[in-house]
Amino acid sequence: MKTLAAITFASVIALASASPAEARQGCGPGFHRAPNGACISNRGPRQVFVVGRFYPGRGYWYNSRWYQQRVRARNGWRYR
């Protein structure tokens, strides 16, 4: 009975002394790790870019890439 009480007491002490894990995982305050390992901000959802729209200072967004110029093609636009 004393052994059981000692094991219970030791497990309670071990659980109480365990510190919680760091939520930022080494990225700093206000950031966390993404699934690919990059540090990303905790500031809400990301900005969604519209395909074919010009963003000043960046260019045109198409296929997850920025293009600085576009020209008319047969049925729409071609990005360079």
C-alpha cells in the first residue's frame, strides 16, 4: 500500500513540475511554424490575390507567381 501511495505521489509531482511546450517553437513572439517549417505570422488569414489583377509594387498574380508584364493572347492574357 505504501508503494502504491509513493508511486502516485511521485507521478503527481512529475506532472505538476512538467512545463508546457512553447507554442512559438523558436520563431519568436507573434509567429508559429507552418507545416513546411517556415515561420509565419499569427495575424489572421492570409491575403488572397486575384488572378490577372495588377498590384502596384508587385505586378500581376498568376499560378502562384508574380509577373511584371502581360500581353494580349488569343483568348486572354499571357504573362511575362
